[in-house]
Amino acid sequence: MRPAVFLDRDGTINEERDYLFRCEDFRFIPGVPQAIKRLNDAGLLVVVVTNQSGVGRGYYSEKDVDCLHKFIQQQLCAIGAHIDAFYYCPHHPTKGLGQYKRDCNCRKGKPGMLLQAAQEHCIDLGRSFIVGDKLADVEAGVAAGCAPLLVLTGYGAQQQRLVAPETTICADLTAAVTLICGQ
């Protein structure tokens, strides 16, 4: 069993854009590709876990999400980095349409995506981390048994007052990776 670093996507990896799904609108937060490469080089699994209620709300499709994730992977491969797996929740408990309107276990702050990834990739959750910019990321990580880190990018600066005092706060993913790789 291996440790992993679970990464939120919007606001942690890329600049926050409401309901991002177009490749041409995607922008890495500065330093993120190099930070992910550091995690790869350290032998840690890198797993993206992202709520994508835009699918459930009918703003874009699951195919759009998959295309954007392939684009992200291509951009990372250009510098020798990669994401080991992508997981997303397309549901919303009140605003979802049809099959997507439900209270599921995969929507962060619940741990469903992390638990699924742990089972599919033999991840030791007790030795793993989650990095995100929202309280829901921290809650999902804690529920799964991971160490949570809140970054101040995206919504992080606004959300930091909501997290428990023992939550580690980092300026950005680069700072979080420095901390993770130092442990």
C-alpha cells in the first residue's frame, strides 16, 4: 500500500473559474506543474478528486470533464509530470437534474472518491494527504483518514476561517508539496 496526495482541481491546480470545462479556459496556478512533478519524483501517487456539479446542473457533460482531464494530463506530460488518476462527482443534492440529483457519498466533503481511489490503487489513507481550497476538501480528507492541507489559492483565503485550527494552511500547492515532501 502506497501513500497518495489527493488534489482538488479548481482553485488548487488551476485558476478558479466557475464551472470550468473548456480547455481554452484552463490555466495552471503558477508552479503547479512543477509541484506535481516533485510529487511524482518522490514516488507519491497523485490523484485528483473534484466536485463537478456543472454536469449535474446540465452546464456541460461528463465527456467534457474527461476531455479537460486529458488536456491537463497532456500539459503535465510536456514537463515529465502526470496525474495517476482523476475522480469526479457529477452530482448535486438539490440542483442536479435527473439521475444527477442525489445526495451521494462521492461529493466532497464526504470521502467517497478518496475511498474508491484507495480501493482501486491500494492507497494507504493514513499516510496520505489531501490538498484543496475549500472546507469540503478538508472534510473529505479527514473523513477518509488523510492529513488535510488548505491552500490559500482559489477560495482558500475565504475558507480558512472555516477549517479547524489543526488544519495545515499553505500559500499554494507549491508550498504544500514542499511540506509534504519534507515529512
